[in-house]
Amino acid sequence: MGILKLAPSCKDYLWGGHRLKDDYHKDYDGEILAETWELSCHPDGPSTIINGDYAGLTLKEYLDKTGKHVLGANCRKFQDFPVLIKFIDASDRLSIQVHPDNAYALENEGQFGKTEMWYVADCKEGAFLYYGFKESISKTDFERRIKDDTLTEVLNKMPVKKGDALFIEAGTIHAIGKDIVIAEIQQNSNVTYRVYDYGRVGKDGKKRDLHIEKALAVTNRIPLIKSKSCNPHIADCDYFTVDKLNLDGDIMKKMSGYIGNSSFVSILIVEGAGEIHNGKDTLSYIKGDSFFLPADSGDYEITGKCEALVTTI
């Protein structure tokens, strides 16, 4: 079946920058590039195959053509393609937001909720994220602080550095600060409730919509307890398992693996260059590349020098 190299859908949200074009080699003509949806079957931004017999098809069109067996047995429990993988360039701070769980999202939005993880691909010194509350807060106080511009005073502000990973369950209030590049692995959903946006205006000169009532309904308003370790993975939940691969090109020059019938494998290259080998296929990679290897692909090998995120179900 071969290795599929993917081209992303590109998003030009107002807080984006230039790093995904300049540093991560994204082919994009616009001025601002905020997100690239690297592995996506979502109708709001499907990724596209750019090599081999299926070149030109979206990932969803490929699945419709080949059959969902290429996703693996672990994906049978999902109605839709289970994950969405992105790069995010936060040149400016993102809005403070929250995602609903499956039950609320299905009832109110007609799609699934969103649990996700962030991997800090790069950031400037002093960068931070917002992640949950410092202390428990009432719904009344939560709403008041949104309206009187004091919400950030009660949020948990987390300094971050390159290589940090954070698991964000549905219902967790969160935001990416400025000067951070994030690799995001999430449920296949585009439901986001914007809680607070610093009074910014969009391209039309108007303030962007907030979703306060829905956010009040779904937000976990107690401090988060650090979850138990996911070792040996950097994230592991019902929707995705993520492992980090480091090849230094010296002592660790290659990694070999086997893809059986349980799951496909997604490989997102965060740094480096080299080659991926699977059967008769050999593809080169550079920083920013995204690959899909179908279930039952058999033995594969990654050589060179890289930092990569390997996602399975």
C-alpha cells in the first residue's frame, strides 16, 4: 500500500505568523499562516496525498476508495476518522477557549467533542500556556471575570520550553501564548468555544464572537490534578497514542518498527531530515513533513537525524 506523504490544509487566522512557511517548509501563498492541518479527514480542512498512485486525492477520498481496513482494527469503534493533527504557529496569543465532551458536542453541535494534546515544537524564552484554573471558581465568578476582563488572573499560567507536552481533556480551559509553535494531536473535531479574546477584532473590524453560555456549561472549574504518567508514551487515551522519536544521526541513526492490523501510523517530522523505508518505498523527509502508513504495512524504518511524533490508535 505504500507510504503516503500528505499536504496540509492551511488556515490564516489573525494570530498566525510566518514560521510554518519559513521554518517548516509549507507551500502557501498567503501572508499569514496560523495552522496547517497535517493529517485530516475533517470537511473544514482535509489533507491531500501528494505521492504515488493516490496523488491528488484527499485523505478521505483515499479511505473511501480503499476501504477503512487501512485504518486498522482499533479504529472500528469510531464512526469517523478518529484524529486530526496540526501544526500551530502562535505569533500572537490565541483566545482563551474550551472544548466540550462528546455528549455535549453531539447534542449541541452535531459532531464529537475534543480531547487533545500539545507538543511544544519550538518557542521563545518566556513563552507560556494557560491550562486550567489556579483555584476552584464558581460559575457566577467565572462569568463575571469574563465580562470584566479579569479572567486571566485566575488561570493557571504555565511556562513552557521546547519539547514539553501537555494533555488537554475536554472541559479544560486553555490557551496558547505568543511565540510558540505547537504540534497538536486531537480528536477529529472542530468544536471550539471561545471564552475570552482580549477584545481583538477580526478582518471585518468587528470583535470575534464569544461562546460564553456554552463555555459556562462545559468548563471544568476546579484545579487540574496532574494525571498519572503515560510512559512509555507522551500521550495515551481512547482517541490516540503518541510517541516521540529522536534520532541523533550518530549513536541513534535509525528506528525500525512493524505496522500490523491494529492501527495505521502517522509520522509528523518536527525537526531534521532523512528517509522513511517501507517495503519497496523509500521517501525522503524534512522538517514539517507528514506521512500516513496504512495498517498492515509491515516492517518500516526511519533513518537520518530527526525529532518526530508517531501517532497510532
